[in-house]
Amino acid sequence: MALGARRVDREGAFAGNTPQRAIIDIGSNSVRMVLYGGSPRAPDVLFNEQVVPRLGSDMTDGHLAGPAMELALRGLRRFALILADLGICDVETVATAAVREAANREGFLVRVRAAGLDPRVVSGEEEARLSAMGVIGAFPAARGVVADLGGGSLELVTVKGGACGAGISLPLGTLRLPGLAATTFEDSSRALSRTIREAGWDEPVGGDLYLVGGTWRAFAVYAMAGQGFALSDPHGFELPRKEAQRLAHRVAETDPEALRRQSRLSSLRAELLPQSGPLLHALLKRLQPDRVIFSSWGLREGLLFDRLPAVDRMQDPLLAGISVFANMRGCPPTLVTRVAGWTVNAMPPGWVGSERVRLAATALALASMQVEPNLRLETGLNWAMHKRWLSLSAEERALVAATVAANGAHYELPPGIVSLADPERLHAAMCWGLAIRLCRRLGARSRMSLQASRLHEDGGKLVLELEEARRDLYGIPPERDLAALAARLGLRPELRIVPDATISAGTIE
């Protein structure tokens, strides 16, 4: 047994993963360490911890306050010990607005280095670029403006065609907004709009507005709760511009104490959220985006994405993430591809769908079968609906969930799933799931059962062809599965036995 394997046996792993990289972000509000594993293109968060020293909140004469520094350093020393104990050497430590503006930053950085870390102070322009790279990594087709709201600053940068334009950093972070507030919402919004205009952002740029940062995510959680939205992850949540403007006004006039009572809003975010309302309103008025899209990927993920080779950046982030996830649950990409290929002809007539979504649905449907039966449906639906998948819309999540449900012979979908997708598309996804069910149950996912069988439509019939040597695979379970799928497609089921090697001879090993 290899030494690495022995170590895992002794110490375990995070969700079957080994942490590969660590990012430490010394921000104006919080100091956070995140450990990443899994797919380099769509990394999994294996550990995420923060302290909240608010380095940028009490900078007397431009100096970092002593108590805030001590709290930050206490957290950083803890992070350094964890990294050493876990043997993680690939560590990037970055400091943003509060540190880069502090008159006593060098003294603070010396103490950070003494803790065993190697901090890098990023400029406002570089912070904007890295945040934009994070958005591009999560939304490959992103077009519009990224607005990253931190404690000390607001970064704005354009994105289009997988690249970002020149970015700027404005002193409009959440810790500074209270000092900029005017008497009324309208006056605050106008003053902030003027600041944005004077910085050179005077015209609508087209596309969407991608919001990055914890306070923006809190805004998304607030909006999702108001809609009774079926999903829980704010990443990828969208709002039309006018609806976002209306909510910005409402949240600005909501008492923080009332926000604290809302589920999933921390006391800190409840305190900061009303101040963000006029800023969001000003951004929407100035930039005139088509939509507002919330991104959980920002600076930290931008650091990861920025370092990837070009060939890895081109991977589909959805399939990259789901492939690793399913592989850890006994469903390697080769098997997923074979099953997806076998089931491709079970599409409703005239249906043209997304093959990437169907592949993702196939992977999760197969992986869900490795879960204990009494937990299988709930677990599979939670994976589909609530796990953070990149580049997957709300409707596409519903399609994946419907596939998982039908694969388990559950045909009554929860209302939350139904609310997110067109009925015709949900019908197609149910067909995907029933076809996967037939495929895996025909021969327990064996390679030969897939190679010696074929599913196709022929003259109003859904035909399952089996080679003679494997005719006995057609037992009662697959007979029922074929009938259920045929009924869903409006076809008649039929079994055809064909000579050996008729199908498998054309299979590529």
C-alpha cells in the first residue's frame, strides 16, 4: 500500500478529497481561509473559516487599529498552523483595500510573515481583475459588468468573451457606506451615482451586472426569501433590473433588527445590508444592465482560475465538477458517457435539448443509486437543487432533479421543481430518467449489457434490441421499465432479439 493511501486511511480526507490549495484573503472586514480540492476547473470548498477583525473600520489617521490587527493576526496564526499540520504548501495570501491603504501596513505585513505566511498586497485594479476572473470562471459566457463589494472598496470591471477590461476601485465598501449616507434614500443614491459617474462610468455598458461579495449575496438571500424561491444557493440567482431597483429601495428602508430575524441572514450582513441599497440603486441607474446576477465566485476563485492552463479554462465547469463528484461515488466519466450514449434515443420526438445538462443529469442519477434506498430520493434531489454547481440555471437544475426522480421511479415532482421549469422540458427530463433506469437495471450497469443492447424508435414503437446470448437479461424489471418509458413517450414497447455480435461488433472499446 502506498504511503499516501496509508495516510488517508489513518487521517481520513475531506469528502473523499485531499486539500490541494489554500487561499487566505485579508479583507477590510474579514480575514478568511478557504481550502480547495476536487476538480481544478470547478474546485470544491473543503474548509472555510473566517474571523471578523474589521481592519478597515477604525483607521485613525490612516492606521490599522491595534485591536483589529491583533484579532486578524490571531486568526492568521491559527490558519498557518492548520496549513502546516495538513501539509498544504500551495498557499496564496492576499490583502486588499484596508491593508493597501494603511500607513502602518508594512509593520502589519512583517507580523503576518512572522506567522509563516507570505502576503501579497493587491492593487485596486488587480483586485477588480481577479474578481472578474472569478465571475468568468463561474459564468463562461458572462457579458457586462462585475461589481465586487468588499468592506473597504467597490471594484468595477467589464467582462466579455472570456476576458475582462480595465477595472477600477472606488472607496465605497460596506464599512464606508454609512459615512456617505444622506438624509434620504434618493439623496444617497444620487450622491453615489455621481461618484460612479465621476470615476468614468457614465454610460450603460450593455449586458448584465454580476454582483460579488457577501453583502450582495445577503441581498440575494433576502430577495429569494421574498419570492419563496425553490433554490437555496444565491449563486446564479437572477433578478430583472426593475425588480432589483424595487428591492434595493425596500431593503434600504428595512430595520436591521427585522433583517436579523430573517432566516439565513447573519447579524453582520443584516447590519450592512440596508446601506447597500442606495449603492445598488445607483449602479443600476448608471449602468442599466439587463439583469442582476449574483456570483459566489469572486477574488479567491479568480486567483484559482487565473492560474489554470488555457486548456483547463476551456473545460465546461458544470461537467468538470459533476464528473469528479460522481466518480467519487462509483460513477466514472466513462460509465456516464456510455449510459448517456445508450439513452440518447429516448428523447421525445422533435426534442432538442442540452447535451451537457443531460450528461450532468445522467451522472447525478447514477451516483444517487449508490445512496441507501431510504435516503436516495431526498439526497439525489438535494444534490440537484441545492449543491453549488457552476454554469447551471435554475430551470436546468429542475431538469436534473426531474431526471434523478424518474430514475428512481418517482413521477410526482415536488412543487418547487415544477415551479422552475417548462412542463415540456420537465417531461423530457423524466424521459431521460426513465431511460437511465432501464439502462442500469437491464444488466446492472455492466459493460456487456450496454454493448449488446440498443434502444431506438421504429414506426411508433420503442424497440429494445438484445443480442441472443443476453436475451435472459430481459427479466420482469426491465420489461416494466421499457413499458414505463414507452408510455411516457407515447410509443408501444417491443423487445427484439438479434444475432450475437450484431450490436457489440460495432462497439468501440
